[in-house]
Amino acid sequence: MELVKTVSDYLHRAFKTDISYIEFFTRIRDFKEWYEGETKWHDYKIWNGKKRKKQKHLSLGMAKTACEDMASLLMTEKVEIRCSNDTTNALLQKVLKNNNFKVMANQLVELSCALGTGSFVVSIKEGSNMNNLTVDDILISYIHGDFIFPIKWDNGRITDCAFVTIGNKDGDVTYKVMSFVYDEKAREYMEYVEEVDGDGGVIRTGEIIEGVELIEDKGHQYRTRLKHSPFQIIKPNIVNNFDKTNPMGMSIFGNAIPVLKSIDEIYSSYKNEFRMGRKRIFVKAGLQAIRYDKTDDTWIDYIDDNEVVYQQLADKWENNKPPIYESNMTLRVADHNSAMEMQLNVFSRKVGLGENFYTFNNGSISTATQIISSNSSLFRNIRKHELGLEPALIGLAEAICEYLKVDPGEITVDFDDSIIIDTESEKNQAMQEYQAGLIDKVEYFVKTQNMTREQAKQHVDEMTATGTMMEAEDILAEKYSEEMGGMNE
């Protein structure tokens, strides 16, 4: 918590921000421990009749698994951010590719599901000329919740915020604090970059970017102004019931930690069942196997010290027992499977993945792979989370375009609906609507090709000009006849 205290002290002194929310970072620390897999709870002691012995619960890691699965549903490789201006769109795609967006965005969504908050932050590389920026000058940082410090917020929306990276100066830990503050009068964002020591004191003021003079403002220096927010906060679209006035988001498993404990207890018991239930052969004291010793040319009695199946009992032998007998304990596999299934169902429901998302079979977890029904709770939760994710992705594109001084036109986000709905059925429905005259050609391509209206109209005009529209209409008519014929049968 040293980082939290250091940065919060600096922000309170520099921007007079309310730091009462900082107490929530203890919750974030707990979320992080469960996400990583092992917590203090996993270490415990039991009384064996003589003394307390240290024990450890095994971790099935379901907190991370749930966050991975939610991120896979929200931010797949098929998610596209597009500008209707084709020239600008090409520049945007280059910036995203340069910053490994497909991979890092998915990881950020996973971390925001775990810690409750994440952020895309757009900035400029050191040494860049602000008056002539190129796509290679744009940096996208992917910051997770324990390095995000809100400065000002309104109705749950963080308007001013600081982001932290950790460094080292002459052997001492330092924190680079990048703060974005909105100027109400100018209606612009100002970016402050300062290096803070372990006591929260400023030791070096931000990097100089070529072409930009650092301007003094209230004892600080800022290096850029933007109309659009350079940072975009993402949070699971659920209420932070630990502190409803807190601007930080809530982990998707924040209210499922008791269930996580039950899952790990059952998993530990399941593994222990096989360890304790392994086959043993008990041998009466004095009754031993023999082997030939080549060195002494003799036969000797022995039980191999490395043997784990045979166990010789030196205590009083029960009269009704044979000299050698085996122990076959009955394994309670079905009972454990049933208990684990029940807890996994509760867990998947609590984290927003719906019912029966996970199944437990012979000690391993498998995941539902079927198309998600549009009336399921999982479908509704995905759509709910997309309500927060979509404007963040659009805002990211807006900031990039402003840095590059280009017109984006209309910015849209296409999520991967193939995991939620049967896209083939949707295309067939669009075809039927087109044939029935309920939608025009432009709307048909909007529905079936994930195009904006501008792109679809341009596509129709190009097909008409080249004469391919007539061919496409014939194909649609033929498919429609086949579809209707199949339905009549």
C-alpha cells in the first residue's frame, strides 16, 4: 500500500482531490490476490490431536478463469473500431496494430473484470514533434486498476485522473504520475507528467516533447491540450456495492469470494480423496519379502524403503486379519463432482456468466461452447457490459484522431455477435426482409456485413456502377426461393 499512500498524498497536495476513495484499494488488493490464485485464506492449520499442523488449500483459479472467459466474450479478435472516413480509418488501424491492440485490449478487459477498473491512455512518444505527429508517434497504454487514481468524478464517470508507472532513480523507487485534468473554461484536457519520490514529493517535471513548450499552471507544468479525453476508463457495468459513491469499479467476482472459498475447499478435498484413498497392502510385523544379495551371496529379508504400496505394521496384529491384506477405500468421486457442479453453477451466475457455464468432470473444468441464446442472462450481461465498453473504444479512436489532426467521420464499434447469435440465421432473416420490401439494399448490407450506412451506400453505388448489383439481386432471389421452399416442406 506504499504506492497508494505516496500517490494519494501527492494528488491531494497537487490537485486538492478527495482521497477518501483510497480505502477501496484494500479491496482491490484482495481482488488481485484471488485473481492471482493464492490468498492468505489458502494457508490454514488443523489440530491432529498433538499439535497444529500447517495445511494449504489448493487453488482451482476460478477467479482468473471467469475473468478470462468474460473478456473472451467481450473483446475478441473480431471486435472492430471503424471510422467512416476510409483514409482516417487506415491511419487508426495502423495505430492500433502498432500498439498490439487486439492482444492488449483483451488483457485489459480481463484485468478490469478482475480488479474492477482499467483504462486506455493515449499519449505521445518522447521526442515526437507535436506539430507533425505520425501514426508511429502515438502510444496506447493499458493501465489496470491498482495504478489508476481518480482526481475528479461525476455520476460515476471519472473526468480527471492520474495514472502511475514505477521506476527507479539512484536506487530509490520513484513513481511517474501522468495526470489528465479537464479545463472547464477552455473545455480542454491538460496533461501533467511528474516524477514523484517515495514521500510524494516532485523530483522531476515531465518529459519535453519537441515543438511543445511546457506551460506553468498553478505550480505545475502541462505539455498538451486535447478536446477529447486522452484516457478512457472501462469498468464492469455493475454497481460497486462496497462503496456506491466510489468512482472505482467492482470486480465481477467481488461478491462471489465465499463461493470461491467453497470451490477451493471442495477441490482440495477432491485431490485429498485420491491421495488418501490410494491402494495400500499391509504386512504383519516379522513377515518380510526376501531378495538375493550378490555381494554376500546371501538371501536377506527386506521391505524396500522406497516402496509406497506395502506398509508393515509393528503394532499388535488383529487375530482375524491374514498376514497380508489390502486396503481399498471407496472414493467419493460422485459426491465431490455433485458438490463442485453446484458451487460452479452458483459462481458462474454470481460473476455474470449465467447458469451451467462451467462443468466439472474428473477433476477438470470445461466451458459451455454452444451459441448463447439471446434470452439468456449471459446474453443480457454481455450487452450490459458492452454499454460501458463501446463509448470507451469510440473515445479511444477520437483521441487518436485528434492527435493526428484527422477527421474520423462516424466512429462505430462492431462487437463479435457470432458468439451470441446465429449470424447465418440473421442473414437469412435480412434476406427475407429485403425480398419482402421491408428493408432496402443499403440496410441489407448494414445488417449482414457490419457496415455503416455510409459504407453500405457506397458499396451499393459501386456494385450498381459495375453491373454486379443485378447479379447479386438474382442470387438473393434464388436463395430466397430455396429458403421459402425448405420452410414449406
